[in-house]
Amino acid sequence: MTNDTWRQSRLLSLGDDDMARAPLCWLRADAKVVSCGVSSVAVDGASPQLHLAWHPASGPFDPKRCWLLDAKRAWFVSPADEQTPLRQVWPLLADDEAQAAVAGVALTAWHATYGFCPVCGRPTVVEDGGWVRLCPGCSHQQFPRIDPAVIVALVDGDDRLLLGAQPTWGKRRSVFAGFVMAGESLEQAVHREVYEETGLRIDEVRYFGSQPWPLPRSLMVAFTAHVGDPGALHVDGREIVQADWLTREEVRHAWAAGDIDPPPPMSIAHRLIMSWLG
């Protein structure tokens, strides 16, 4: 899956007008459903023929448990007990099914945790094909929550890449990320996170791409940035416990030798590193 897949293509067909037509889509002969947990999805087959475990839509439409993913193809998601972890199957699915799985997990997690009105506390009801929760008491509407986060690849004047490690990562090394705080722009968040975690000042911040990350509900916005003084590196010791400037040859050798592990292949962190590697 290329970076442009998420940035430019809308693989699922779902607009505002489509959401209200969910009950009619459910009645179509080709309507089908995939089950999702809050971080997992039902799949069939094995790599490289892995696919979502669709089953025909049956019975009456239940807005509490039937949420529209794609109006053109009448794809739905329904909540279920935990299935196969999304992290495991995401890179093995075709692009359209991967996006269906990502959206399905995001909706399932949202509905599981946002059943009450934040204004008056009353139970909410589901509307618009699963994309709105409405309070019957005060008419307050809730929409699926998305938490923006930034992720950035840092490169110095010698074209080396900085890879860091969190305490729980083992051999994995990756670029740097953090959540956007209230009142911040994305660029401000990049500068703050980099300085907090590495002690580095950056310039030439450039947008790279974005990616939904429903684990549980993030949108990852990726950047690249230049570091003028790589020797000022000083990790915070809490979120980041190790960081090293590496050349392309060193990264390729370390990956091949198994000395370090790259980020998951479906992640935008992986694509940032691969873009730098060329």
C-alpha cells in the first residue's frame, strides 16, 4: 500500500447522503457484513490470500449493530467479540478491504465507549448508518472521535536518519511521534514533540502524508524535518530511551542482520523510513 493510497484515494464509497440510506442498502441482495472488535477483525484464508470474513446481511436492519461502510457495495460492519488483531492482518489485506477493516474497527471502538451524552448523561441512539449518536433528551450529536497525532522523520546535514526506541519496543526502532495538544497547529506539535523527546531544534518541516490509525482512534499526520545541530541530541529517558543517527547503509545492514526491527509495514512510520531509504 503506497502513501498515496491513503492520501488521495477514497476506496470506500460513503457520503453524507449515503448514511441515511443505510436501511435500504441493508435490503440489497448483495449486502454483506464483516464482524469487528474494538481492535480486531474477522478474516478468512491465509497469507497471501487473506481476506475479510464477509457474511450475507440477514434479518431486520438494526442500527445498534449494523453500521454502513460502503454504500456502493453495501458493505456493513457489526460488533463482535475480539477477532484477529488488526495489526496482524492489515498489511495482508487488499487496499479496499484494509480500509474497510480500519473503518470497521474505528466505528466499533467508538460505539463501545460513547454510548452516553456528554452534555446531559442520557443514553444516545444511533443514526445515519452508525456515524452519528444522537441524544433524545437534549438533541446533542456525537460523531466518531479522531485524535490527531504527528509523526516525523528527522534528517541531519549528512543525510542521516534519527531512529529512536521506546522502553517497551525491544529491538524496534522508529521515527518520532506524539499527539497534538489543544490549541496547537500540526507544525507546532512537531517542533514540541521533537524537542521534548530528543532535545533537538528542527527546521524545514515538510508535509509527507497521513494515515488513519484506529488503535484506538488516531489520525497520523506525517512530516519530514531537518536538524541543523545533530550533536544536541539528548533523549528524554522516559518516552524515548535510545536514539541514534544512522546512514542508509547502517539501517539496511541492521535490518538484514536482525539487530533492529522496522515499524510495522502498514504504518506510515515504515513508509517514512522507506522513502528516505529510496
